[in-house]
Amino acid sequence: MSQPTLIVIPARLAATRLPDKPLAMIGDAPMIVQVWRRATEAALGRVVVAAGDAAIAEAVAKAGGEAVMTDPDLPSGTDRIHAAMRQVDPEGRHGTVINLQGDLPAIPPASIAAVLEPLRVLDTDIATLAVPTMDDRERADPNVVKAIPALPRGLDGGAGRLGRALYFTRSTAPWGEGPVWHHVGIYAYRRDALERFVRLPPSPLERREKLEQLRALENGLSIGIACIDAVPAGVDTPDDLARMRALFSAQP
């Protein structure tokens, strides 16, 4: 953790439910610019947008940000952040890379910073976030991915708690009384772990659950989880976009 941190935001225009999503205006700027601002406000280090389309790179550059072009046909956001890292830091100066989703324009900067804690405290290869919830709808919803962390004994997994990931699933797990942990798909990678991960083929459980992070667990990479207070609102649909615009318009 002595080397600087690089935040990479992968973005491309291809989206079935909300075409051209990164360029949708929210407040006074395109969504990708709002996410870039939140990442910059986290003050963790260099912020780069991995753009799959020239229009995204142009919007970021116009706002004063840094963007690099990546192949829009890369299979995942993880592959895009790896390609961007190789372009902007071929010398390996940055020892940690954060993969920040490009559809979280209102994410608190403190939540971005929280993803580094498992790397520092638990010494894991990869880190991510989760929110403990007792919501019955979320427990049953397969679109809500559940993280299963091994939390310190005697602690309930509230905000600020850290644990090592045992598994991730779309099912309701763990069984029994108590919370489930709503996974928030922001990741921090040690550079060597990211280099190893992108060379691995998709794993059997990854294919079955359609969860890329299971590839890491199946191949012996450790994942730490930091619990935060709330799931940051994302933008996937036109309704989500309308709510986000209303949120920004209500801000002073």
C-alpha cells in the first residue's frame, strides 16, 4: 500500500436499457463527469476514465479530466480497467487500482475510500463493499448479489466492519436469522492481483452464478469486504435517471 492508488472508471455507450448512458445529463454535467468528480473528491490519487467511445473521452477532457481510449469489445469492465492501467502506468508506479462503476454519480467519496480498507487491514488481494440489510425483498431478489463475509466474532457486520469474503451468490445466503450483505460492485485490486485475474479463464461458478468475482475466489485470490452504511444509487434505467436528476436538482 506504499505505492499510489489509481482510480479507473470504465465507460462505454453500448447499453440496452439506457442507450448512451454515460453522456446522459445529470445536473450540470454528463453522468460520467459526475462520477469522475466524485472520484476526484475522494482524493485517493490519479483518476482516469477508460472510455470505449470517443464521445466519452471528449466529455471527460472538456471537464478537465483524464481519459484513455480502450477497446469497446473487451469482455468486461475489469478488462477495461486493466487496459487503461497498462496505458497510463506502464512503469507500474501505482500499486493499487480501484474499479469504480461509471453509473454511480451520487456515490459518497467516503464510500470510494472505504474499499481500500480491506487491503490495508486484512492484507487481501482484492477488496469490495457490502451493505448489511434485513430487507425481505432484497433477500429474495436474485438481482441483488449477496456477499458472504467471515466477520470478526461478536460483531454484527454494521458499517465500518471488515471481513474476508467466503462466497458471493444471487441466492438468499447465509441462511437463518440476521442480515444478508448486499454487494456493492466497486473493487480495489493490488496491481499483481489484477494482472493475474485478467489472465484467468472464466471459472465454473462464475459461469453458473454470472458473477465475475467468483473467478478470483476459485483461483485462490482473497477478497476483503468493507461494510458501508447504504447502497449508492445507480443509474440503469430511464426511471433511475429521472430519480437521479431529481436528486441533483434538489441539491443547493
